[in-house]
Amino acid sequence: MEYENKLVLAPMVRVGTLPFRLLAADYGADITYSEEIIDHKMVKCGRKVNEYIGSTDFVEKGTDNIVFRTCSQERDRVVFQMGTSDAVRALKAAQIVCKDVAAVDINMGCPKSFSVSGGMGAALLTKPDLINDILTTLRRNLDTPVTCKIRLLESSSDTVELARRIEKTGVSALAVHGRKVPDRPRDPAKWNEIADVVSALSIPVIANGDVFEYDDFEHIKVATGASSVMVARGALWNASIFSPNGKAHWEDVKIEYVRKSILWDNDVKSTKHTLKEMIMHYSCLEFPEGKAVIKSENLADLAKVYGEEEYYRLVSNNRSWYLVQRKKNRKPTWAHRKRNRLEPTARISGPNQTPEISNSPLNPKGDNVKLLGPLLSFNSPNRPLLLLLPPPSRSVCFSPWLPLTDSLLHKSESFPSFTFRAGT
């Protein structure tokens, strides 16, 4: 994991789940932090490969409670952030997840009562010996990079002294939120005190605080000298803040988030919380949209609110068909798919165009392929299938057994030509 000149999605409780992390990455985020996961929960989890949606889930044993969900697409950029107050427990939790993430981060800045009351988050800022114990234990026992995120202390000198102690533990980087524990979001971030930390350390420092536009990434870098920049609320309100081409309209970003939540079967409470935060920034929850989101009980309800019923139906049908094949024990291996791969047979040169598919056993009657945002729906009465749009350098097997994921998702305004490979 590199920490130089990176745009970073900050950890946000109930927001930083898989769909939002992937959304931020699509718009240009280089590193994406998970929401804070408490070590007590993680140590009770078992790792499960979810072929149903193509994810890796960490599920609380004896329950269906998914504590953390990730996927191979974000393996090289996702940072698992942990809340902990004990070195041994932190190590046990990190060892469960470390092979599926790019780095492990310890939360030392959250001022929320649920974190501080357990001796975690900002409560650690006054316990430098415990900080040293936790970080040193993780560094000695993990091959995965270890980082931490802190807030400013009462004085700049105190913050610098703590940062130097943290650096000596061998962490790969340090994120600094430019506010103190008592500060509220409306209080200006103190970029000058982040600069004091940067000048005192030799490891990369990630600056965080008051980044609301793409230009702010450069502004805070220049003001602090930080290696990279982290954004929280600015990304929550509009994840396209990471795009150098300018922000997309927040309504469009919101629809993308709803689609990803459907695609990755996101927890409906998390999805609703994120949508409500977006709505409250630009509009009001008392308007019809806000009321409808609040009343929604599942992802199907949210799909209806945002006019994505067809998308939800296509995703659900594909999963249902996939499960039927699993029950029939007809799921082929990747070797099978590779063995039956044919030469390129389809080309798409623009949105809403129907490419000609020929020479494919999947399409003997020339059924239509329709472009639906990032998804392609293969409309055949005998072989219902959803396909995904890959980047130009990738090829994909057209397989009815292909789990519906967006591992090959490619966002592009220009929709350049793509050549696909079809297989049985």
C-alpha cells in the first residue's frame, strides 16, 4: 500500500460499507476505509465466501449477522478500520481479516460515546502506552500494513509528541483529523496544526478536515505538506468529489449508490442512513422522497422510491437463477469457463446500442443485449443472464453461471468500444 499523493475515503460509521466504498473508488478514490468495526464483534466472526453475490463476508458465528463485507475488486485499496482498547484482542481480530484487505487501521479519533465509553477511539489519545502496545503488537505479528487515525490534542506540541511515539511503532502512515475532541463539525479544521505533525515526521501523513470540493485536495496538501488527503462529509454528500472532471449531480450519484446497494445486497439500515444524510444536505426529509426512504423496509422498497424496480428485478432474477443452478449442482468451475471460451463475438461502441452477437452457443437466435448503466441484460427465454461492462483491457466469459458482481465495472462517460469473449 502506497500513501503518497492518494485521495482517501475516510471511515464513516454506517456509511463506509462495500457499496459506498466501491462508489467512491469508481469516482477516483485511491484508498477507501471501512466504517469502524469493533474488535469484540470481529473476533466472533468466521470468514465466508459469498458466491451468491461474489463477496467475502465476515459473519458472526451462530447468526446471519454480517459484520464486514468486502470483495476482490477492492482488495488492494480497502483499509479495515478497527475500534479496540486491547492489543491481544486487536491482533486476534486483525488476523481474521488481514488477508482480505490492503491495510489495518486503528481508530484513535472517534469522539462518539459508543467508542469512547469502551476505551476506544479518542479515549486512546490520553493513553500513549496502550497505543504503543496495540500498534507494536500488530506490527510484529502482521504482514499487512498497519496505520492509525488520530485527532489533535490540546496543544500542537502534545499532538506532535504523540505522533512521534506512534511513528516509532513502525506504522506505515498516520492520518490526522484537524479537529480536537470537543470540536464540532462546524468548527474549522486546524490545517496549521496538521502541518506541525507533517514537519515532525518522516512517515506519510494523511490530512483530514474541511475538504468539500476537488480543489480542496490540493489546497490542504499545500497548506499542510501532507502526503495524501482524506475526505469524509464531502464524499458522503457527493462521492464524485474524487473526480478530477468535476462533480456529478448529486441525484445521479444517489442513484448509483442505490444500484450498488442492490447489487451488493447492502444492509437496508445502512443504505437508508446514507441516503438520509445525502437528502438532508441538499433537501429535507419532510419532502416526499425523505418520507419514502424512512418508510422503506427493504432494498425493494428503496428501488421503487428511486425508479429502479427493473434493475432490482434483473438482479434478483439473476441470483434466483444462479441459486437454482447451484441446487442442481450445475455450477461449472473457472477451468470449465476458460475451456469453453470462444473468440470475440460482440462489440459495443456506445450506450443504449444493441450489438450483434454471432457465433455463440449462448445466442443461437441472436437475442438482444441491452445496456443498462453498468449492467448488460441478456434477454433469452431459456438463459436469463446479466453481464457486466469490462474495461477495454479485460475480457469476460458470457456465462449464465457468472455470479452477478461489478468486478468488471467500468465507468466511462465516452463509452469506448469494448470487445467481449463469449463462452458456454
